[in-house]
Amino acid sequence: MTAGRSSAASERLRVGVIGGGAIAQVAHLPVLKKMRTVEVKAICDTDLPKARALANRFGVNDAFDDIEDMLRYESLDAVVICSPTHLHESHIQAALSAKLHVLVEKPLAMSAASAQKILRIVEKHDRVVMVGMNHRYRPDVQIVRSFVQSGELGTIESVRGSWHVFRPGRTQLGWRQRKDQSGGGAMLDLGLSILDLGLWLGGSSTPTRVSASLDPVTRDRAVEQSGSAFVICENGMSVFVDVTWRHLGEGERFGVGIRGSKGTAGINPLNVWKELHGVAVDVSPTGSVSRENAFTASYRAEWAHFQAAIAGEAKIPALKEHLILHKVVDGIYRSAVDGRDVEL
């Protein structure tokens, strides 16, 4: 992959934001505003007053309600796609046709079939296309990843993760509760990130079988609000995921635990344990996690990686990983409907 910019490295990356929803407002725009190496040139949303309000709030010059207009009239190097999932495929195609690099919010697609189409589109263009898996860039995740890669935890045998949030349907879910726009409910929205962390931290293991239980869809609700899934990999490693949009408790709950043959690790809170001379010892790093909010830090590091990939200074995460992820998620939905294990 070659870099798409011939200008001096000191020039700022010119970015267009597609979609003015929550993730653009609370993650990308606040982070980009503080990055000296990036200039947000325009915001595009079908709700033009919203796009203009966001542009004013974050000091962005232009606002559009049509992606083709933004791509035609703005001089951009890259876009970040924060639109509803069903639009990702067409928005990626439009950006690549305009010879732009692409950072697209997760999930990449609504299904494995759609992900496969996107991969074929990307293969035809010499541009960086990266899916925003921000949890990989959390400081605590990066620390645990270093323990795994160094072999200090031994062979990873299981990963278990949960993400429980409270999102009242009408006020916070919006298009996510419409299956034709989202592709799925809590399992796709939250579970995909946990699955990705499990497979990634486990050494990109190959999933072979899934078993799942999702709460039933009703006449008033087109997608699941909660669910659990158990994934078995080719090497014997397992990943367990539990998610809900209807968490009743103090704040939201997000956490991942890893069990290896030589030790264990936890994310949020960070902890690492190993056996030393026959005794379990807490070897968790102290003072190594930034005071910066883990959520903000993850997006800042994600953008730094995206820029480095454009400059040819960092490896681009393989999009094929997302095809595998979507095959697992598709299998989870089949398992829940059929009430049985599904081979992948």
C-alpha cells in the first residue's frame, strides 16, 4: 500500500466527517480538534442543521447534507465514516472513488456477505481503509497485549468479556434498533468489539464453532437487546461474550478477562497475575496507564495509527479479520434462531 499524499509530511491531514451522530460528537470530533496534525474540513449529515451546528461547535468551516457534494467541493485526504451501518458500503465506495483514505466506524458491515463486497471494493483501490476498533488502542489493552505477545501468560486458553450499558430505546438507540439499518442489536453493536478483542488478544485464533442465546425479537423490537455467545477456536481457545443494552446498575460495565497456561490478565480494571516459584503473584504494571480517559486515549491512538498507515509508517490492520468477525456474528444469530451449535 502506498501513501496517498505527495505533500510534505508536516502538512495536516485534511479530513471530512461523514455522519454527525453520537460517535462523531463524543469521540472523533473532540479528539480531532486537539490533534495538530489533522484538520477537519467539513461535516456531512443528512440533517443539515445538525451538520451546521456541529461545524460551528467544533470550528469546522463547511457543512453538507450530501456526501457527493462534500467529496466534489472539498479538498480532502481522508474521511471518517460514522454513518449508520447500512450506508458503510456505499460511503466507502464513494470515498475510494474520490481517491481518499478511509477510517470507518465499527461494524464494517451488516453481514459477512456485505463485508465480502467491501473487501472486493477495497482491493481495487490503492488507499488505506481501516475499521475503527478503538478498544484495541486502550492503554490497558495495549499493556495486556504486550504480556500476551511476550509469552509471559503462556498459551491463551480462554477470553471472557462483557459490555453492559443502559440505553433507553427511543432516546439513545435510534437507527440501531432498526434491523434494516443496523444489521443486528446488542450483539453486533457491543459484542463485535468483545469478540474482536478476544480473537486478537488470543493471537488471531480461527473460530470454528459458536453457540448463542439472544433475547427474542418482538413485534415492538426488531433487534435483540441482550445476549450471550460462546465461540470455540481451532486451537482450542474459547471466547465468551455477554452483552446488553438494558443494564440496570451503577454506570456501564465493560471488562475482559484472559486465562493463559502461565498467567491471567484483566482489562478494566487492569491486572496481571503470574505464577512465580509456585506462588500466584500480582505483576500488574503500576503507573503505566495514562491519566487520560481510556475512551479518549483509544480514539487518539487509533487516529495516530491511521495517520501512520497513510504515511507508510505502520501496518494496516487486515480487513479480512472483519470478514471473519462477521462470519462469527452471522453464526451467533443462526445459533440463537436454531437453538443449536453452528459450525463456521
